[in-house]
Amino acid sequence: MDFALLLNAFERTHRGRGWSRQRLLHECLRAAIRGGQLAPGTRLAATRVLAAELGLARNTVLYAYEQLASEGFVLPDRRGTVVAGSAGVPAAAPAAGGNGGLSRRVQHLRGVAGQDVNASVVFPADAMGAFAPGVPALDEFPLAQWRRMLDRAWRALTPRQLNYGDPAGEPQLRMAIADHLRAARGVVCDAGQVFITDGTQSSLDVCLRAFADQGDTLWIEHPAYGGALAAGRGAGLQVTGIAVDMDGIAPTDEDWHAAPPRLIYTTPSHQYPTGSVLSPARRMALLERARAAGALIIEDDYDSEFRHGGPPLAAMQGLVADAPVVYLGTFSKTMFPALRLAFIVVPAPLAGAFAQMQAQGAARGRVAEQLALAEFLRSGLFARHVRRMRRLYRQRRDALSEALQRHACAGAAIHGGTAGMHLALRFHDAAWDDLALSRRAAQDGIVALALSAHGTGNRMDEGAGWNGFLLGYAQVPAENMDGLARRLGALLPA
Ligand SMILES: Cc1ncc(COP(=O)(O)O)c(C=O)c1O
């Protein structure tokens, strides 16, 4: 395929539209795919090659490819970019009788249309073993205390409280969360800004609906938390991956210029999956530039209670006055995932409108659980449990780090262990195939998710240079670490 010829012909017929070079290239390639000139399975030229051939900046080509990917016309894989099966429907999507009736937005989700790069990694939803990420030490949870709290809440419930609950959440819980966040995370808020949800996924869904319109640009970290990626795609947003380095999300001037965001999703206190902590300078820069661009930051503070080293870092939400930040928190890590209680802190000027929106669509209920949790927070039992788990997770992190140093660090380095419940074992050699290694670990009974499987799907540099394992250690006893690290190390190339 002579791309210069193709683009020239396209340009002639679309002259006068005032399109940018990027738009022109994107429209041209899309038309060629739709028209069959670029057949399903065709591998597109590498961005660098095409840029040189057409005399364009590499980023112009990169963004055009990303847009095609986000629309489902092309699929990134480890070796580049291939044309999808039919216009907008990835090649691997099962025909009618499978998921043929699903919307295109949903067909972009990992795994749904068969294009999941990590599909063969064994990671069932209830995976608990080493090193499944995001799973707290469930056998350490003070179940008896919690049962007593629940029992007390149920006994105090009146018949009125069996009705549909407050759509914003129970006032006592909202108040207890606001108090906790002010003291523990430096979040500037009152209870009126706090909204209860049944998990971060719901928080994300409702925030994307509330604060962006279809087609708006959502920046997401690259590599990314799959839940945020799914929410962005599901909301019909233009999802743009922004590279993460050792200091967290690192947008360039080019990013701000080429794809100005309406929303920015970030996990600054412990990036998922890399474990990078967003540096103080980056935090301030992100806040300032977001404000100048009229963008809102969605700060997902999912495991920040567990900080193991370095100075404590307050939430971005409280760093500057009237920060353009929507703050998300969850009790999945500090309590247990099945509790299904999480929360959103909305900027004060938006809280009224947000409350009205929630009144029309929020799930209302689970009053007893909410009241029990409020009491758990107020009584100090929550803080005590978090303190215990912080100590325990630090021990487990230390044990894992030391074991990895002994057995698995010949060609890899540990990163991202200063906070949270997981760390990254990053391979030095880009040629080590972390997806294949992850599959081999799974065959050996170890969940070691590949970092490169967390790409945003529309970036051509899948994994953004992050090649290695994501290792959740919170639920793994310290005495098991040596044996597990030895088994992992044995899988790695010599
Ligand atoms: C980045 C991130 N945010 C949030 C969550 C928690 O989500 P939820 O509240 O739905 O359990 C997780 C779970 O692993 C996560 O990794």
C-alpha cells in the first residue's frame, strides 16, 4: 500500500474542509479500512515509518492510530497495529449468537471481543492466591467485631429505615467518612460533598456520566487500571493513554496540545499497576494545568492508607484551594471487597447538582451496612484495623522484596513498593515477554499479572515500556515469599 498516494488522493477530494494533518490522516485511514483497501488483518506501517514516509510528526501518526483503535478499526498488538475484522468490529469477535448484539463501546472492552492481550492468564474473579493484586488479608479481618456492629445496626433499625435509603448515602456514614478523610488524607470536604456508592466501578461510571459528555477526552494512565479503562470505554469517551514513568503520570506538552482532556483519571498515591507515586512537583503541575485547561481530575485513592516508606503524601484534592479534583475512595482494601461500599467526594460547587443527579439514578439501600460502617469508623476500630494491616503489609512487602532480590532480580528490578498492597517486578530486557511468562507462572499456580497487559489498548506502545510482573502481596504470608519468589525466578530467562 502506497500511503503517500492514498493520502494525496484523499486530500484532493477533501480539500477545503480545514482539517488538521492528524484529522486528515485519521479520516483517510478510516475510509480506506471501510472501503476495503486496507483489508482485515493488514498490518499498518510502524508510526515512525509512516511519519517519515508522509513527512508528518510521529505523534500525528500516533494519535491518528490511537483514534482508530479507540473506534475499533484497528487493534494494537505486541508487534504493531493491525486492521480489525470488519469496520469497527475487531476480528476476533464471535459472530451472531456470541456477542454480536453488543454495542461497539462494549466490544472495545478487554476480553469481550476476544482481543484481550492477557486472555490466557488465569485470573478468576475470586482469585486469592499469591500474587493476586488488590486482595487484602481477608483472614485478618476482625469478623467478630464487624458481626457485632452489623447486629447492633440491624437491631436499631426502624421500619421506616427499611424503605429506599438516601440516594447520597446514609448521613452518619457520609459524616464519618468526611471526618476520616480530613484527618487521615488531608481532603478538604464536608459531609455534603460525600456520596456513597457500591464500589469504585460505580463511582467511576457515575462520575464519567456526570462530568463528561460522549466523545469527550478522558486521559487515563498508561499502563492503566482496567476498571477505569472499561468505565471510560463504556461511557463512550475518547480514551487517551498518558504515559506513566517512575514518578507517576507524565503528560507532555504535546499531550496537552494534541488531546486536551475533559477528565483525567489518576492513582497518584500508588499508581495501578506500576506502583509509582506521583511526585509533589508533578501533583502541583497537574493541578495547575488541569485548572487552566478546564479539566477535572479524578483522583482514585484506592489503597493510600497503606504507606510503607517516605514522607506521608496527602491527597491531591486538598493540596490547593478549590482543587479541580473529584476524589474516589473505597472500603474494598481497608475492610473487604464484598462489603461493596465506596465513596465519591465531589467539589463543593458541584455537590448540589450531583445530589440531584444521584436522586434520579443512584441505588439506594443497604442502610444497616452503612450504619454499621459509620459506627466502625467512629469507634476507632477501623483505624486500629488499618494500623494493624499497615504493619502486616509492610512485613509482607519486606519479605517479598528480600525474596525477589535473592531469586528474581538478576534481570529485573523492584519498583512501587512504598505504598499499597502490590509492587512491580520490572524486567530490564524489553524482549522478555511478560505475557508469556505470566502464563507460565499461572500454570505453576502463581498469579503474576503482566504489566504490559495493562496497556490502554489505543496506545501503540503497549505497556509504555513497563514490562514485568504485578505482584499483590497483602494476602500472602511472609513465610511463603521465599518459595514463591524462587519459583518465579526459575521461570525468568537466564
Ligand atoms: C486502581 C483501583 N481502584 C479501585 C479499586 C477498588 O475497586 P472497588 O471499590 O470497586 O472494589 C481497585 C481494586 O483493585 C483498584 O486497583
